[in-house]
Amino acid sequence: MKNKYMMKAYKTVIVDDHPMVISGISSLISEFEGIKVVRSFESGNELIEYLNKNQVDLIIMDIFLPEINGIDLCKSVKKIFPHIIILGMSSQSERSLVMQFIQNGGNGYFLKNVSLNELKKCIYDAIEGEIVFSEEVKKIISNPQANDLKKIPKLSRREKDILILLAEGKSTQEIADKLFISFLTVQTHRRNILNKYEVKNAAELINYALKNKLLEV
């Protein structure tokens, strides 16, 4: 691809709570002409603090983050810094997540299994002012419906296991012991589930789960 961006190095920040994901994406996009990765963060609060003191042109952020999810974080950043290009990324492909992110000002969305060429095209097209999606995301949103924003995001198998145990009154440590995973892993899944359904605590989550029949096997 011919480089059109040499006159400006786009200062880029990556936000993801998994260091290996940050390292991988940073390594990949650092090879793209005109893209300069200046910082990375594992939480949204760290990002906001940095943006208040530093110039950033492009942010690539995970949708599921601790403290504040990527959908809400995008809205907060755009409200203060509307010029910043924000691309969302996720391993999950629910249409409702994509639509909410774009509705909150996001400039594009791709899945973490995106090819290198697709990722490069998404970034360069977003810089050109387009709303961009990786090919798999395009398929997901190709037949939008009026009630997409009201659709309930799906749970992964592990998330559902944890939700069921939470509904049974199990503590985080009890869930970790039963599923043979770490306490921290349970905490992360639990936080992501709360973010996914936009509830504040376990009580609200269980109520939401019962109302929407999420506990059915």
C-alpha cells in the first residue's frame, strides 16, 4: 500500500487488559507507515488521565475493559476529544456491541482474529474519515434490524457457567475452586459480564439474568 501519511506520524495508543494482546498489536501496527505507538494502557481511567496531558491521534481499544467498558469509554473520550480516531476490537461478534460502539462515536470495529492486511486497511481508511469494519464484522451488520440495540449479548460457555454459580450464591473463591480456574480469572469474567449487561452488581445481574432467561441450559 502506498504511504499517504508520511507528513504526519499518527500518535497511537492501545488499550487492552491483556499485556500479550497489547504487545502483539503494538508490534504489528508499529510496522505500518505513518503509525507511531506512543503508549499502551490496561484500563480506561489510565487512558483518560494520559489524554488530558498528551496529544493522541488514534486509539485502538478493547470492548471489555476493567473499571469502564470500551463502549462507555469511547463515548467519554469522544465527548472531550472528538478529533481522536477510535477503533474498537473484541473477540466477540454481537451486532449489538458493534452498533452501540459506533453510536457512541467509534470510527470502526474489528475482531481480534483480523488479518494483518484487513487491520492495515481499517486503520488507513479510518484515518481517511471512513467508518470501518473488518470483513467478519461487515457480515454481522449486513442485515441490521430496528431492534438491534435491544438485543441481548450472548454469553460464552465459561461466562454462563460463572453466571449460574453466581445465581446459586457461590462466592468468587467457590466458583474458582469448582471450575478449576484462578480467583483472578473469575473476577475478570464476572466484571466482563457486568459490563456486557450494563449492571452494577451481582444482585442486578441475577435479576437481569432471570428476567431474560439467561440461566436456562
